[in-house]
Amino acid sequence: MFEPVSVAREITGVGRNLLLCGDGAAPLCPQLQPYAAQAQCVYIDPPFMTGDSFTRRRRFGQSGWKTGRPSPEYPAYADRYGTREAYLAFLRGLIENAHRLLNRTGVLALHLDWHTSAYGRLICDEVFGEELFLNEIIWAYESGGRAKKYFSRKHDTILLYARTKDYRFDLRRVPLERTEHRKNHMRRSVDENGRAYSEIKTGGKVYRYYDDAPVYPGDVWTDISHLQQRDPERTGYATQKPQKLLDRILRPVVNNGDLVIDLCCGSGTALAAAQMLNCRFVGVDSSPEAILTTASRLDNADLTIDCPCTLDETRLEGMYTGPGGMLLLTGFDAAHPSFPRTEQAMDALESWSAGHITDSGFIVDQTFRRTTRQPELPLFCLLAEGRGKPGVSTVDAAGRRRVFKWVEE
Ligand SMILES: C[S@@+](CC[C@H](N)C(=O)[O-])C[C@H]1O[C@@H](n2cnc3c(N)ncnc32)[C@H](O)[C@@H]1O
């Protein structure tokens, strides 16, 4: 039979990358200390002091994943700090940690909006030094409502600070896609090598722009929109940012194998971008919902997940035929007021992993998830022999993680 146990740490592969459920603003905890002065980029997209609460939408069971039916929302995090002072202490904690974690060529990207960007700038000037300010990037978008009593607030601010004057930044890694620029007022011509250009004379100088010369972004970005409702990239996490935005932030700063740290990782956008750029990564978030969203998004990554699990009366039923044998799940009775009545016995199960419970944590052998392409969850596997006790870790449709150990009756 399967018996519930409490195992916080889950390891896939050799566990090279870390997802930690914890406080990114507190003095570095033992799990983060080894990363001091190691990161090439630290990205922080903290709550913006809005006073709101944010959720994650989830799908329920096979039919929910098949039809994409509107899904229940579960609390992800509250952006409430009581006082401005409390918020500023939190923001300062994050910035000071970024300063500790960056290596000498590293860069901080701090993502804020009109609520707090002025404070962020002042704290960064103090912690990093004014002379290490690189950019105030304006990320402008069109989505959301329109104001009537003032101009609509349609941009976020991303502050870039270098850790030292020896920082690394290669703008050539983010050429813009070529679009037809409006150069109607310029003279069009072709040079002796057949290259087309536009030219303008102003203030006694001649400016020539070749059509085939790369164009790089300035500090106002208008070409990246917020994710649409039906964008396949969407995880259901309320404040998810587009991966294209994070790709543009990281690309000029990191190389293959560099370490990227996100101290408020949310749905894991920066980490997904880092993974695409072949970087190692560490993600921290105080919300278990964020850590589990990120973990499911970074499928196949070499991961150590450090996140508390639920220990309750929920029963997992099934059988295991012995070392190297078959592991089969037959029942899972997790309940939640949001769960609809369902005919399907295993609908409350969103994903599960088979593996072994050891002193260092739950060592994952295989993971199964519902996806839009495959809404039906496989319920058995062959579990290779391994160190420790055979076991199963589950995530239910309300985002609660549990671990069960197999014990012979
Ligand atoms: C704006 S969201 C980040 C969104 C993320 N960039 C994404 O694309 O999904 C802010 C995150 O900060 C997290 N957070 C709040 N307080 C925190 C703390 N003390 N330490 C770490 N994370 C925290 C919240 O749980 C939330 O996930």
C-alpha cells in the first residue's frame, strides 16, 4: 500500500538546477549560499505594491484538459505589505541579495512599474552604485483597460545595473527583425557594391543607413506584447511575463552554461528563457503554487525542487510488483471544494512521478502530466530498481503536492 510521507526535496536527473520555495528577500539561506558571486544575471520581477491578490488558473481532469473549459482559480500570492516601509524593506532585501549573488561580469534586471520604479532606482543606486546603472528600459504594451482621468499607464520599467565595470553585455546578440522603416523623407540609393541605403543630410553631416545593416533595440520596447488569453505559452499564473521579453533581457548578458537566478520566479518565465539559452538556473519564490507551475513548465530539466508537501488523509491506491517491476495507480481520493463531481476516478490527479525515497529526497525516475495534447494521464509504468524505497509524488488539480511511500502489507 501507499503511505503518505513528508519529503520536501525532489530530484530529477542530477538535480543541477534549483527551484526553491522560500523568501528571496531574506539573508541568503543555506540552499542559496553556494550561489554567492556565481550568477551572470539576476532577474527580479517582484510584486509591485498593488494591494491585490493573484491566482493561478488550473484545469480539472481529463475533460478539462481536453476542452480547455474555464477553470477554477487558486491563490498564488498576495501583493500586500501593510506599509510602504515594509514593502521597501522587502525590495531592498531582494536587491541586496542580487548584489551578493552576481559575479563580477554579472547584470541585475529589476522589473517594476509606476508604483515602485522610482524607489527601485534609488535603492539600486545605493546598493550597486549610480555609476553601475546601465538602462531604464521601458516595456510598452497595449493590453488592459484605458484610463479617462489621466494618460493610460501602459508600460513597465526594467532597470539594468552592472555588478562591476567589467560587466558583460553583447548587443549583437539581439538584432531586431527587419521591418520596413519609415524613411520616406530620406534619399534612397545603392552604393558601388550594390547595397541599398537611405541617406539624410542634417546639420552639415550625412547619415547613411544600409538596408542590410542589423538594427538593435533601444531602451523603449514596443514590439513585445503581453500574452494573449489563448497563447499556448500561458500557464494560468496571473502575472506571467512573455518569454520573448526575458529572452531579450538575458541574451546580451549570458553565454552557454552561465547561471541565471530569479528571486521571484512566479511561473518561471526567466528560467524557461535561461533553459533555452543553455544556462543553468536557480528560481526562488515564496509561493508553492509558483514553484509547482515552474516545475511543470520546465519539464525535462535537471531539477532539484525544494518545496513543502501536503501531509493529510488523502489516499493513493495502487500496486507495485517489486524491484524493477510494474507500478500501477488505481485510486486517488483528493478532495477540494472547487473540484466538480466527476465520473473519472483519477480526475483529481494532475501529474505524478514514480521514483525512490532516499535520505537526500525523492529521486524521480519518470513523470507523467496531463497536457492539452494528451489529457489522459498514464497510470502505470515500469519502475527501474533504485536506491531507497519505491514511491510516488503527486500534484492534484488544486496544486497540492504529496509524496507516498510503497510499503508491503
Ligand atoms: C510578478 S510575479 C513574478 C512573475 C514571473 N516573472 C512570471 O513571469 O511568471 C511576483 C512573484 O513574487 C513572488 N514573491 C512574493 N514575495 C516573495 C518573496 N519574499 N520571496 C520570493 N518570491 C516572492 C510571488 O509569489 C510571485 O510569484
